[in-house]
Amino acid sequence: MPNSATVDSLPSLVSPAVTPNLVTTDVPIKLGIMASGSGSNFEAVAQAIANQQLNAKIQVLIYNKPGIKAIARAERWGVPAVFLNHRDYPSREALDEQIVHTLRQYEVECVVMAGWMRLITQVLIEAFPNRIINIHPSLLPSFKGVQAVEQALSAGVKIAGCTVHLVTLEVDSGPILVQAAVPVLADDTAESLHARIQVQEHRILPQAIALLQS
Ligand code: GRF
């Protein structure tokens, strides 16, 4: 029986299938990425662009937690990082107004929520209609919200996974763009399963961005 030591070598199903070259247009799409954590998905997008697999440019990283790993990643890729502390704003709408202002300042066309741990409002959604995507570590519509991997393990599912979807006001509920399935192993912890899910996240996020472009 496979165990978590075989992490990357397990079969996985991605739909729609990831093609090696995702470039669908000559014009690079201008991305704004929002993150609250490690930024491994930021890195995956930056790497897909560097590999010329994806025709895009990351204009800005917006983050809301000081000291997160995503900042150093942005620095390494030469992407400006802007700190917007939610505590500085009286309401979610006020924070979103500043986010919209920043995204416009950096001429962003498409917004990628890659581990952004704040609820967003109509203010942001209306500013970028059908141009905001989110990556979530479950096969939606199962296990919405926080601790999705833990929820999947407690439910005893045998197939977990990840989803990239368009963002609507209701959390983790917009139209689905791409999903990847990841088998759950008998000895999985939330950490080991999340690590394997993230391998797939890093494949499907560039794929979803290319779909937006096509
Ligand atoms: C990912 O698992 C994503 O699905 C969830 O938050 C995590 C962010 O990971 N929304 P990272 O910061 O990109 O490494």
C-alpha cells in the first residue's frame, strides 16, 4: 500500500487536463496575487511564467500578514509586494476599496486569491467581474471554508483534491474552472495530505489562469 513517502508518484486526475503549454494568446495577462501565507502557489505561477508555459505577468503581490514567506518569494521574482493590514480598515468594504485601488494602480486585469484568508466583499467582486479566481484545498462543493483538509480527513473520504473557481460573494462557491483529485492514504495526516494536494494546486492554478485568458 502506498504511504506518504511516495508523495509525488501517485496517480492523480486533473480536469480539464493540464497541457504542457498553456499559452493561448500573444498578450500576457496582468495578474495581481493576494496571499496570507507561504505563497507556494504564487511561486508556482511565477515558475510557470518563467518556463514560458503561461503567458502572464505578476504585477503585484498583496498580503495582509507581516513576515509571511510569500514576501521573500515576491522579492526573489522581482514582484512588488504591498502590505494591506486589515486591522487598519474600519470594515471589510474599506479594505477591499484599498485592494481595488492597489490592483488598479498596478494595472491588474485578473486577480488570483492564493491562500488569501479574508472574506471579500461586493466591492472587490464588482471591480473585477468574472476576473477573480480562488484556489481551495478540496473538491468543491465539499468541505468549504477553513480547515478543508482536516474536514476531508474527518469525513473519511478516499479521494481529496483541490479546486480553482471564480469568486462570488458566497465563500468557495463560484463556478468551477479546474479540479485535481488526490487519493487519501491510510496513514495520512492533514499535513501529509495537504502537501500532496499542494503538488496538484501548483499544476491547476496556472491552468486556470490560462483558461481565463482563452
Ligand atoms: C492552499 O492550500 C490554498 O488552497 C489555500 O491556502 C493554501 C495557500 O498555500 N486557499 P500557499 O500560501 O500558496 O502555499
